[in-house]
Amino acid sequence: MNKPPKRFLSIDDDRTLQMIVKQILTKSFGSETLEVFQAATGEEGLKIMREIKPDIILCDIHMPGMDGFEVCERVRELKLRSAVILMSAYDAEQDNAIKASDTGADAYLSKPLKKGELLFVVNFVMRVAHLNDAVFEKNKQLEASLGQLKQFHQKLASLNEELRNDKRRLGASLKEMTDLNQQLENKNQQISSMVEELADRFDSTEGLLATIIELHQTEHRGHSERVAEASIYISEKMGLTDYQTRNVKSAARLHELGIVALPTQEKRQEALSEGERNESKSKAATNHPLVGEMLLKEFPGFELIAEIIRHLHENVDGTGSPDGMYGDRIPVGSRIVCAASYFDHMRMASPDKPGAEILAKMDEKTGIIFDESIMRVLGEFVEGKGDVKEAPTMECSVFALAEGMELASDILSESGINLLRKGTVLDQETLDKILKFHNVDPISGVIKVKQPS
């Protein structure tokens, strides 16, 4: 079923600019993807908003009557889920960009408009809206579970009151007291189960986001999990608390979430430059941690994880971004994930290069980019893992798989589902399931298995 087109409302008293904007968006997206509406004044724009509830609003700040700032404030008062983009010509007396942000605008563009900037902002807003919809649905499920827990607490409070009344009525009967205590214990177990369920739902949300990253980063498959493994080892060796270690693990699994939300061209540049971002201070190498932070920080439980991701590109000598932090001012989780991710990117780029050689190269940047104490523990982790040589492999079709074979690569379906991980030893039950799934969603690519010794 095709999704309805997104609705774009342009508010400007400049008819020429209105025509140019509509021409650019219609040509770039097509009417089946983006439907463009226009208004000449803020008052007319508000009337149209109430009727069509637009997804994106582009509004000029300087207009007769209601200006762009007032329009933005009215949009927020109406609680519309619209992304607001304000624009204006350069004003030497007032920083319109800062005021636009304070008013609640999602983005700001300078006049005269540039086609590339307009398309980048619209593309970005549409992609973030799509990802937010998926996370929003998951958050609704969590809120529903929390509502059930609150209702259960109310029922428990009512039950406790009943039990206290029973105790006053029945006196000091030991048997009755034992029965009442048993009821309370059962209720406490139910509470514990519900708390565990909420924790499982948090893990499910994290797992969903990690899967989304994997599906969009097929050339880096397994990167996040390897970074998480190294980051957990470093956190535990450095004496971080269980809570801190859990946040570091989550940040490691989700540290490339921002790359997924970027437009296709920027996503490629970000993925390419991530392994070498400390070699170049280009803008493309600093975008995705901020996008990842923006996507995560509004959701309960992800605030500290978002902060770790924001500061991944800070350098210990203060030359990094986005805030120029230095030394211990940089969150320890950010310093850990930074070093672990850099090492794994270099390992993927040069799979035949020994880990010790990669560490030696990173040591040249210790004290500049990387934390010395973290590099020391990372060295212990790499030394403990060793440079294991891969066993010889052979290729076979899905119908040639046999019980006892060990996979030398992941098995993926054509739709992108990861059916089995590398290292899985096949049994008869797994083979039967794979063959049944193959009839519905065929296996993609060549299957590699380890040759028997």
C-alpha cells in the first residue's frame, strides 16, 4: 500500500520565490512524494495549516502582518507535528538564526535560497521524520506498558489496604499472617516481572535500532558488536560501574545511528570518513554523532547514551568537535568508544595487518586524539584476542548445506534479514528452517562454510 505524499507549505509574500521553490521541490521529489501548498501571508498560512496539517513548513521571517517568528510560535501552540524551516535575508543587526532556534524552528536558511541547501534540509527532515515514526511507535508501546505498571501499583495499594484491614480483624493468628505474607510475596514477584519486562522492552528498542544500523551498513556488518565487545572489556578493566558499562555498551552498538539518518550521499561520505575522521577535520567527518544524539536524547533512558555519542569526535588535546573538550572533560564513554571504533575501522580496512601494527599507528596519536589509559587497556584486549587466522572456507548452495557444517559468513535473505550469524554450527532442525524460509524469501549471495580439518 503506497503511503500518501508528505505535505509542504511555503509561506512568503515573494511570488517569484514561491514559484522557484515549488519548481525545485516538484522536480526533485515528484508530486507522489511531496505535495506543495503556498500562502502569501502568515494569516493565510495558519488557515491552510489547520486544514491540511503540513509535515514541513517553509516560512519567510520578514512579511507584512504576522512575521515568521509569530507563525512558528503559533505552530507550536497548535501542537502540530510539523517541521518548521525559517528563512530571511542577511540582517547585520539581528542574528535571525539564533532567534529562529529560540522560537522553536527546526532549521534556518539564508536568502537568497540555494537549491542544494533547500534540498538537503527537506531531505534530512523527511528522513528523520521516517525514523522518528518508527521509534515513536516503539515508545508508545513502552508508555502502554508503563501505564499497565501504574495500574498494577494502584491495585497493589488497594490490596495492601485490604490486607491491613484483614490483619486488624483477624488479630495475631500466625497462620493467617503467613497467608497474607505469601500473597504480598506473590505480588512483589509480579512487580519484579513487570520491571524486567520494561527492561526487556528497552533492550528490544536498542536491538531494533542496532538492526536498522546493520541493514544500512552492510559493508561494515558486525562493526558495532565488535566495538561493543571491546568497549565492555575496557569499561570493566577501568572499574566503571555496571550502570556506566551498560551505557557504554549501548552507545557502542548505536554510535553509527546518525549515519543511517543522513541522505544517501552524505551517508556514504560519513561511512568512508569514520575510520579516518581524525586524519581530516572536514565537516563531513563530524556530522553523524550530532544526528545520533538528536535522535536519541528525547527518549527516556537514552539521554546519557546520546551524550556519549555526541562527543565521539572530541580529541584529548582539545582539537576535536563539536565542543572542543579536552582530557577528562570528555565523557569516559566517548573516549572508550572512539578508540575501539577507530581500531575496528582500521582492522576492516586492512584485515591482513596485525593488531599490534594498528595499535602502533594509533599510539602516534595517543595524547592528541586518544586517551593514554584507554589505549593501554585496548592493547591488552587486542593481545588477548590474538591474530587468529581464518580457517579455509568453501562455497556451497543452500541445498548443499549439511548437518555439522560451521558457517564462515552470515546468511542473508534477499530482503536483508540476517538469518544466521558467522560461526553457527548447523543441526538438522536449523537446516529444515533455512530451507523453508528459502522458499518464501530466497537466500542472497554465496554461502561460505569452513572446510573440515
